[in-house]
Amino acid sequence: MKTIVVSVSNDLFSDQRVKKMCNSIQSLGFEITLLGRLLPSSKALSDRNYKTKRFKLPFNNGALFYASLNTRLFFYLLFKKTDVLLANDLDTLLANYLISKIKGIPLVYDTHEYFTEVPELQGRYAKKIWEKIERKIFPKLKDVITVNQSIADIYSKKYGIHINVIKNLPNKLVSFTPLSKKELGIEHINKYIILQGAGINIDRGAEELVEAMIEVNKAKLLIVGSGDVISIIKNRVNNSDLKDKIVFIDKQSPERLKSYTYYAELGLSLDKDSNMNYRYSLPNKIFDYINMGVPVLVSDLVEVSKIVKEYGVGNVLNTYSTAEIAKQINKMLTDNSKEDLRKNLLTASKKLNWETQEVIISGIYSKFK
């Protein structure tokens, strides 16, 4: 049986794209080893039927983290027998590329975002380092994957190579029984809207949404997940009359998160057009909401608005402001066209699932068997 080693820079627990990709590759007859990092807060991985290994690194962020990660990956891969390498995102690419050249084995690169344009890198010297690594390696790659057509077009034009698009869609929902509101600890909440995700960071709309809730009277807001701005908005909420309107819930397992999403009246994705990475992003939460039959309210970003308008599963903000967010939430909570939305959501969920992407996955990996 041919083997594939998959490299990721996170702790593996909540990375659903990588989990789905590993399952799909494994179904093609490959033996998988998934590499990630071990953090003090990392939870056990109990639902993987392939090998996993998480590195405990001396640094958890910054340049020293990336250097230590790639060093550990390099030496592990150097002595690990494998037939194919899969690097996820630019922060694992260097070590994998060097090993692929040393050992003469194929490398697949899956870039989940427009990495060099993430807001955390803007105006920093680190951006130049990542751009240099990308420029040196990217044009030499033969099998590259990304998450939507906009990013694929940018990379293809920039480096002159073909890019495969595999959207980060949820698995087809065959059957689902949600946990009760009591089991979720929200039995006291009658009606709520939801913002969920592991990347609730700056410029992703959480701050504006919290302010908008001052004008929303028909529902509470559940913020489920983690991110850089959580502590900031918690302070804002705790020191105001918003305390009774906003509920914070820590990062959940994917299965438990489905239940929180299931009961929501409305799902939100409010990233700002503040950088190229966000402009062309297509957040996983959009498809999570759709899969659970929850209408969406989104900011007017290229790929996001395309999905919402094509399938008729919600509304797109006309302008980005706290007042407009509140206005649209109130409108959608009282809209009489909910039955049409439910039909559209059901139709969309049947088309927007991971199983539709597996034909592309098979085409990439079958040639390595």
C-alpha cells in the first residue's frame, strides 16, 4: 500500500478540511500519516482511523515557531519512508519541498488561502520572507490545490501553472440528530443568531456585529469559537448593557458545533474587504450554515456573495456598517419568505458537499498509486 504523509501547522483538532482530505485519500487505498503540532490546550484526537503525530515545539508563534516547525518537519520526513507528500499552506511547504527534491518523491501542495496577503503579515518583514519562499517554490510545483476559483486564477496568472480547485464543503448530511438545547447549555435561549469559527480575528466583523446587537431586539447572538478579538469583544460586552444579548461559547468539536448551528435563526459571515486574502476568501462557515438549513447574512466579498446569490440562501450586505448589519438582521428575522429560503437551502445542501469534490481528489492522487 502506498503511503502519504500530510503536514499541517495547526493542532489538527478542528481542521475539517484536512480531516476530510485524509479520509478521501485513504479511501483511494493510501496509508495516511498526519503531522501537526501539540499545544498545551490541544484536545485528544479520538476520531481518526489513520496515524497522527503532533510535534511539541519550543515556540507557539512568530518567526521562531515557523523555523522550529519546518526544522522538525524536515528531519521527521527525512527519516520517514513515504511515497507522497502533502503540504498544507505555505508554512509547511519549505520542509516538504526540500524533502521531495532530496528523495525524489511527488509533492502535492494545498493552499487554503491567499497566504501572503493575510492581515497578520501586512507591513511586516515576515511577508517578504514568505513571498520569497513562495516565488522560489511555487512555479516548480506540479500538483497544486486551492479552495476557490478566484485564488486559483491569481496563482495561475502569477506563476503560470494549473491550479486545482477543491472547495471546503461539508460532508453530505445523511442523517443528523442534534443535541438538545439543554445538552448544549442554551435551553434558556429561545431565538438566536450565530457567528462561528476558529478564526474570529480582526477585520472579520465581530466588533461591528457586537455593536449592531444594540439595535437587534428579536434574538440573541451566539459567538461560538476562538480568535484574536474574542477577549476584546468580551470586555466590551461585559462592561455594557449587551451582557444579556450576547453569549460566548468556547471552540467546540465539529459534531457539537453542528448542533449549535442547527438551532440558529441566521448564520453570519462578515469579513471586511480589508486585504486580498479576505477579499477572495470563502469561509467554511458559509457551507456549515447552508448544510444545517440556516439562512446566511454575508458581507459583499467576491466568492461569498457569488454562492449566496447563485443559490438564493440569504442576503448580501449592500454597505458595510453597524447600522446596515442591524437593519439586515432585523429584516431577515421577520421576513415572510422563510419558506422559499428553506427550499433553496435544501437544494444547495444537496449540491454543496464534499462528495462532489472527490472526483477531483481522485484525479490528483490516483496517478501516485
